[in-house]
Amino acid sequence: MRTSSLRHTCAALAAVTSLALAATACGGTTKNDVKDDGAAASSAGKANPDAALKKGLTVGFLPKQVNNPYFTSADKGGEQALTELGSKYKEVGPSSATDTAGQVSYVNTLTQQQVDAMAVSAQDPGALCTALKQAMKNGIKVVTYDSDTTADCRNAFVSQASAEDLGRTEVRLLAEQIGYKGEIAILSAAQTATNQNTWIGFMKEELKDPKYKDVKLVKVAYGNDDAQQSFQQTQGLLQEYPNLKGIISPTTVGIKAAAQYLSGSKYKGKVRLTGLGTPNDMRKYVKNGTVDAFELWDPAKLGDLAARAAVALVSGRITGKEGETFTAGSTTYTLGKDGVINLGKPTVFDAENIDRYDF
Ligand code: RAM
């Protein structure tokens, strides 16, 4: 049986029986055709850089949260790329960034619907792994984008920028703004979010440098990518730490809510704020003196690259192995360790350049 027809048989089986049962049955009889797990997925077959890009595919996008403007832009980028490549886009996903059970069931739904590939931004890497491995057993290519799982649970990860650069530069930006002195806090998204946790890890590393000896990280708060919770968490931070000098919020929802709180409070211009935000959300807070500088990549370009990586995987141009290359638009990307594909460098926005950006 060829892999593609096998995949459809197995996915159909999954639709009528329990997914686990279907996956076991399919995995057990098709050792040579179908991958057992992500690790096998990466090593199975050889990439053919000259393979024709397949058309007529369906790629499902599953963001952390559908009503988050950041993901609206990212997924729109994915949709445009797929339309251009002659394939179909669909988007499913939870409306809360802490609905991990919801994300798992959306993975299962996409598997049952027999999509060719899925692009997933993980709310919680641990929770998603089993479902993603089942998707891969059914022959579906899995790309994570924005927020990764562990490497064995997907074929490739499309990363917005180097996680280390992002974590370290946010600390550098804030430290400059507060004159390398004082208490600082982090306002993150969900406690389980892979991307935020990785960046925070590098922030802590950066803070070990002796030049930050007078900078003290007092708390990491979690606003769960919810505007109201993020606003309240900012308020709580200032109540708990009245001497706070600065906040880093590595989430577009968090930084916007924190800016909103600060700009309407006595802390405006006194407590510095940086992190990851969209220029359109942050423009007014840069202009009114609440925020000096913050950074981000173009979310639409991230979605575009995730879609192109998914099609390259289905077409066999890449398999997810380090050193493989593929071209998206006019750029050639080389897969790094563990199948990581880096979009590029983020942009730092400030009063001088912010009006040049519209996203
Ligand atoms: C939020 C989400 C997303 C993150 C951006 C910066 O929209 O948490 O995962 O990449 O912020």
C-alpha cells in the first residue's frame, strides 16, 4: 500500500474508532511506510531538493489562540502563501491561550479530517505530543511555528528568530532604559508556553552578566494572553513592588495591556516597559511616552514560512533533518539542529521608525 492511500485509510479508521486504536493498528502494520514517531519522521526517507512542490494540499493552522491579532496576522500570511502555492488553508483553534485540552482535540480533528499537514503553535508542549505523534503516524506532516513542542513531536519548527537573541535583547533594551539599576519584573503569557519560557530562560541567563549586578528580577507574572488578566497582573506587580523600575512583557497581548495600565497611572514614563508587541498596538504608547522601544518580527512572514515549510515537507523537498535547505520566496533557508528553521532577525521599534510599519 502506498503511503498516501495508507494514510487516508488510517485516518478514516481514526475517524470511526478511537484515535489511539487506529494509530496502533496502522503503526503496527506499516512499519516501513509510515513513521513511528517524530524522530523516525525526520530520519525516514531522503530529502529531494528538486522534488516538485505538490498542489491541491490542505494545510491546517492551529494557533495558540484564534482571537489574538498576532495569530490573525500570522495565519493570514499562511493563507496567502498556500493560495499562491495552489493549496488549501484552514484554521482551527481555541479562543483561550490556556485551553490545552481544546488544542489537543483540534489536533485530533485535523487528523480525522486527513489534512496533508498542520502548523501548530503549542500552548503546552507536553499536552500536545501524543496527539501530534498520532497525526504523524497517519502520514500528516507537522510543523510547529511560533511556539515549539519537543523535537520528536513534529517534523520541523519555524522559529520567529533566535530564542537566545530575543531573550537577551529584551533584557538589554530594558537595562539601558533604567540605567542598569533597579527591580524589574516579567509579564508573560501562559505558564506552559514553550516560546515565552524559552525566552525567559535566556533573560535569566543574560541577567547573570555582572553588568546587571544592580538589576533584580523580582517576579514573573502570567497574564495568559488575556487582556484583562494581563492588565490586572500589571496592576498587581506595581502594588507588590512599588519600587519597580521596569517590566518586560514577551507577549503581544501582555505588553499592550501593561502599556494601557501604565499610561493611565502615576507610573507612566517612570516604570519602563519593553518586550514583544505589534507596532500597530504599541504606536500610541510610544508616542505618549509610556514605551521607548520594543521588538517583534512580522507575524505574517512567520505564517508564510510555516505554510511553505509544510508544503516542502509534504512534497519531500525537506524531511526535517539538519542541513537540508529549501527556498521560500527569494530566500533559501537551512534547517538547523532539531529541524529548526529561523525566520530571521526581529526589528526594534521606537519613536523614530514605528510609523514605517503597519501590522
Ligand atoms: C503572543 C503569543 C505568541 C507570541 C507573541 C509575541 O501573541 O503569546 O505566542 O509569539 O505574543
